Amino acid sequence: MPILRLSDLTWEEVQRLDRGSVVVLLPVGAVEAHGPHLPLTTDGVIAEGMARTAAERLDRAVLLLPPLPYTTAGYAAGFAGTISVQPGTVSALIVDIARSLSQHGFRTLALVNAHLDPAHLASLHVAVARIREENLLAVAFPDLTQKPWVLRLTEEFKSGACHAGQFEGSIVLAERPDLVREEIRAALPPNPVSLSTAIRAGRSTFEEAGGLRAYFGSPAAATAEEGRRTLQTLGGILVDSLAPYLV
């Protein structure tokens, strides 16, 4: 089935779509420090790759929205280039997007997210709850930090030492190798500190958690091959999260 990008269409082309049967995917990223080797928009690269991989598996037309790049990124706020906005802003914007989609006859939306800041995840859950309360449309959101989805991901991801490490670096190598500072990446020592454990212990910044260069995990171990495998897993997660709404 076709994968359509809203950014490439005219309004008349959208009008001709069978909008009630189209699955709409909204990639959600962040502008946030990802070590000295990965771009600030790494989470958006991952989310778009996840969305595309899922779209290739779905048996109906898919409309890919332009990615939402700005969100809460408080843990990385001390690093140059990071842009962080209030969680309430993110929730309100996503609900407004859903409201517009509903007004134009779309019926199914999935939030495609790879940014794991706790406040950001909370803002997405709030948005999903409001969309459902208003009965705007069916909405799927697989939170990768929660079961059953987390169990399908790599060992580094499950360890919590995965920000700009092997997990994320592999996906960017697969999707956008031109954005990876390869000489820097290959020389970085592992940082085995679990960011998720540090968050549970009350740490509120990457620096406090032990990520003085804004990375956790093993960047030098990343490979494009692993990235391609992981994207297939992420795409499968998104498809499975949508399954209850596509019967």
C-alpha cells in the first residue's frame, strides 16, 4: 500500500483520499544533545525510520505527517543546542493536531516516539488520554519503556544505558550515516551508567547521571546492521500497537 507524506501533497490530493481508512503516523522527536557523535535530531531520525518501517508492513494506505521536533528535553538542557519546551505545550499541540485530523475525516492516528525523557513521555500519555476523552479518533502510542514493547528491544536498551550509545547509534548509522561523526564515535569509550536507574534515583540531568558528554552506553559498538534489525523490531512494535484499531 502507498506511503504518503503530507508535506508532499496538495490539499486536493488529500481531499481525494479515503481518509477514514488511512492510518496517520506522527513521528515525535526532540532537539537534544546526543553525545559528540550524533546529531541533535537523533530521536526524530529514529522515529521517522520506525514510522516508515511500520508503514511498509501495513495493509492499508499510510499518511506520514511532518515530524514534531520540539518537546521536553530537560535532562539535556545544559548542553548547547538542546531546545526544551513545557510538557503542557507538547500535550496541547498533539491534541490540536488530532482535532484537525478528526475534522478532516481521519480516524486512526499513531504517535511514533523514540525520545525517552520521563516528562516528555508523560506529556504524550496526557495527550493520548485527552484524545480518547474527546473521542477525536483512535490513537495508538507504544511507550517503548513499558512492557510488552521494551522486552522486544536490545540488551543495551533494556539496561537503560542507551542514550546515544549502541542502540541509537546503530539506527542512525542505518538511516543517516552522513550525520554520524564516525571518527569521534569509533573512539568513544563505553559509559555503562544506566540512565534509567539514575532517573529513578532522583538525578535530573545528564551531568548528574554521569553523562558528561551527553551519552550513555557503547557508541563504538554501533553498527548499521544492528540498526536495520532494530528498525524492523520497532516497526513491528508500531504495527502491533495499531492492530486493535485496524479490525
